[in-house]
Amino acid sequence: MSRYPHLPGKAVILSFEGPDRYSLVGGLGVRVTELARALEQAGIETDLFFIGDPFKPGVENFTPRIRLRRWCQWISRFHPGGVYDGEPGKIADFTTSAPRFIVSELIEAAAEAGERTIVFAEDWQTAPAVIELDAQLRRAGLRQSAILTWNANNTYGFETIDWAALARAAQITAVSKYMKFELAQLDVPSLVIPNGIPPRLLQTDAAAIDVLRQALKSRNALLKVGRFDPDKRWLQAIDAVADLRGEGVPVQLIVRGGKEPYGNVVLSRMRERKLRIADLTLTESTPAQLAHALSAERADVINLRSFLPDETLYALYGAAAATLANSGKEPFGLVGLEVMASGGIPVCGSTGEDYAMPFENAIVCDTDDPRELATYLHRLFDEPQLAQVIREHATATARRYVWPAVLDILDLKIRYLTQTRG
């Protein structure tokens, strides 16, 4: 018997972001790609529709059971800035064309073979397409052949959504209790199905972590990776580091930001707080190369300017004293789980990180006050035994959020939905 008896054998994912460099902006692209891989591992054939690279094939077999469907490519050719460049036109085209194709080419064929199809739609850009998909399925007499879900990963675009129409068309889900609360503020009920991480993240490269840990052993190295955005609480991190250094604590902040204009504000605050900044650009960014560069650098802040491949990033998570994922508004907090899976200690905010337990498997900041963050880090640095316990509990927590475990939750929710929505 299948581990997931209530999940159909066919799945469709609708998302603006996806696995292409053109489409991969943040956590959403990672989420849908790993969801597709998890469904494949469960034996489910999956078609992933996303706004893909305009110069790659329109249809591509990503793996034996995953087909990539790059949509709106004719529009993307005029918008080289990425998935959200030319967004309004892409939404309109996606809404008009994707549902028609999905009904005639995928759901109808599955129905003729006696199978249902489950549709996972992600974020506000796909809401109009889900409403249109429901309407077309009803006109075709195929509504019972599909399970439609729409997932809230963030509050962006909420003001554009016809919530009543969306709730009639699909089951609304939320990625965390925090997002469920945000939806409830709009009188929109939802089911919580958490995000997941691939099991392979738990297979840490001990040698890579060790080589970086040795390079950082003479200091308390903190890591912060993410977009330059006020929501990420960069200024709290900088001020906490400056305060700790003012108290004589040997702490070093390693940062990898984006190209956003807010980066100028972040760098200005570093200079204002008299923190010495060293820019670091590497040719390959392997763990060994990064370790060699870090071992010789004594600046207060190391600004990584080159791309960090996953192998190096995850090793750095495990090697750092802590990773500052201290966002003020985080719908789920995928980075925190990735840090846990890598054997590291995440410092989280207190919004969507349902998995984070203060001083048990993570450090949790309730405010944007740098003194709160500095206080907690001080204790972490002073008590190596506590740090080790947090790392062990963090790894155990990450195991509970691997995609196969999340699909267990999804399977039960689908069982419930088939009993209530048909």
C-alpha cells in the first residue's frame, strides 16, 4: 500500500518562480522545485508550470516523472530582468492560457484513465488562474476529476485577490500558523501544510564543515545571508555586532546580500558603527577556498561578493556560531530549517517559524531591538554546552520537516478534503 493513499497519481504545480536562474528569486522557487521532487519520490507524475527562461525549451523532462512547463516565454523575451519583470502581462497571459491547457491536455487525459489530478497553486499571481481553472473544469464536466488547492506563502498581493471566488474554486492552504492568522484577518479559513526540506540536506559534509570551523575557530563568527530588505532586520544584526564588539566580545559578521538598493543603507550603518568592512570575492567559492580566505581576514564584517554554491553555504551554516535569520516578518522561515539540517544554530524572528523553540533548538528574537539579539548571543558564546545542545535539538527538528513527513500531513488533509469538498 502507498504511504500516501489519498494523493492522486497526477499533480500540477502553478507558480511564477521555478528552478531556472531566470525564475529563482527566493524561497518560492526552492519550495516548488523541492515539492515536485518530493511528489516524484512518492510516485506522482508532476507538471510544474512556471515563468521560465525564455530561451530554454518550453517543455522539458526535468526528471523521469517531472515535466517543466515554461510559460509566458514570448513575453519574457521582452523582459530580461527575470520572472517578475513585466509581471502584469505575465499574470494576464498565465490566467488566460494555462487553465485551458491544463484541462484539455492533462486533467481530461487523466480522467479518461480513471485518475484524479491534484493542483497546487502558489501565491497571489496564480489566484486568477485557479479561479479560471475551476470554471473551465465545471464547464467541461470534470470538476470531480481535480483537487484544487491554493497556497499562501506570503501576504504580498493579498489586496488583489477575490477571496470569495478563490475560496469557492479551491481549498486555501497556508504555509504556517502565522500565515493562517493573516488569512483569518480577512475572514479566510485555511488549512496549514508546512513547508519542507529535502532529506539530502541532513547528509551534511562533515569535512567541509570542519575545514570552515577551523578557519573561524579564533572568533565568534555570525552569518547573515539574504536580500537587502528592511524586513530582514539587517540593522538589528549590525547594531548587535557593534554592541558586542564594544563590550570586547570577539565577534565577526559574515554577510552575503543581494543587489537591492537597501544594501547602501546596510553598508552605511556598518560604517556609522565603526565596523571595518572587507569585501571578499572568490573564483570558485568551494569550502576549502572560502576557509583559506576567511582564516586570514580579521575585519569586523566580511562582505561576500561572489555566489555561494549550496555545498559551501550549507557547510558555512554548520560552521558558524550562529546564522542570523532574524526577520521581522517571515511567513515560514525556510532558511532556519536549512541551518538546522546543516547542524547549525538559527537565530529566528517570531512570526512564521513554527518549528523554533527558544534556547532549545534555536535563538528567537521577539523584537527588533539589537540589545535583545546581543543578550542572547552573549549567552550562546559564553555557554558552549548550551550551543551544542541547541545544535543537536535543531538537527532532530529538521528531520521532522523533511518533505516525506510533510507529505504525510498533506495526505491526511487531502483525505479530509475529499470528505468535505468532494
